[in-house]
Amino acid sequence: MRRRHRVRLAVNLLNGSTLAGLAVSLAGRAQLARIPDGLLVGTGYRLPVPPAPAFTLGNVILARHDRLPRDTVLLRHEARHATQYAWCGGLLMLPLYFAAAGVSWLLSGDVGAWNIFERGAGLADGGYAAVPLRAMLRGRRTADGGRPRAGGQKRGPASMRSAWPRLRSWTSRTCLTDRQPLPVRRNSPR
Ligand SMILES: [Zn+2]
């Protein structure tokens, strides 16, 4: 096992998130199996919450599937969430995650697309679509994604026009962690 995976294993044991994962796995009657990098996979999870097909608590990845092959992109996505638990101090990640999901919904109407945790774990690997920002947030972008040209058509009320530069700066600091901005264009379908 690589050193960083040993550290993740130890940190998530100490912060209690893996123990919480084991308890939830037991409650959901999942079949646990060890996989490489110090992770555990529990398949056949039966409880109705959370509704997601797969989720992670500490180093425990839980899935509703009866089988979860080792080399799937979903497993790699969930493994990155296990690392996020170590960085976030364990179960403290849960309120942070839900706050990030709320921010993502406010920005785009989707709880995953602009969620800093899902973007860090890989949107496509987790089955999330790259949803652009809400129309009112991208109204000032030009077709090439840059600043509006001088004399260009002004859109939205004055208060929104003055708020836009601050909001864009804030979202770029909080959301574009993987340095690959979503393909936001004015003419996008949403
Ligand atoms: Zn995820």
C-alpha cells in the first residue's frame, strides 16, 4: 500500500469516519470486502437513505449494486471521497458536503455540477453532468467566454451587473478547484 493510502487509512480510523461507515454498512446489511489501498466496499446496501446508488463514509464505500467491479470509474470516484474525509477531519465533511451541494444548486440548479467535493472527485466518474451556471449568472459572458466587449448589449438590472464581477471572482475561487472550468457558453441549452 502506498504511503498516502496508509496515512488516509490511519487518519480516517482516528477521526471516526471509517467506524461510522462500518456502522452504516452493518445497518444497511451490506456485504463488506477489502479492496486495495486500504478501502472497504460494502455491496447490496439496503437502507432507503441516502438515495444515491453509491456513497462513501471514511474508507468504507457503500453501494446498492450486488457487485462493484474493482476497476470501475465509480469506485475511483468514491475512493477520492475517502481522501476528502481525511482532509476534512472525518464526519465534519458531511455538513461541508451538504453546504457545497446547496451552493451548487444555487449556482446551477444541480447539487453536483458545482459542488467542490464532486468536482474534486471527478464529475463524470461519479455520473454527474457538467451543468452550466444559471442563465442570470452567465448573462454577462460573451460567446467566447471572456469579458463583454465595449458597447456590447447590456443585460439584467444594474444591481445584478455590479454584483456579477464579485460573484464570478468568488465562484472561481471556490468552485474551479480542478482548473477545468465547465464549458459555460451563453448559448448553452440551460
Ligand atoms: Zn461523489
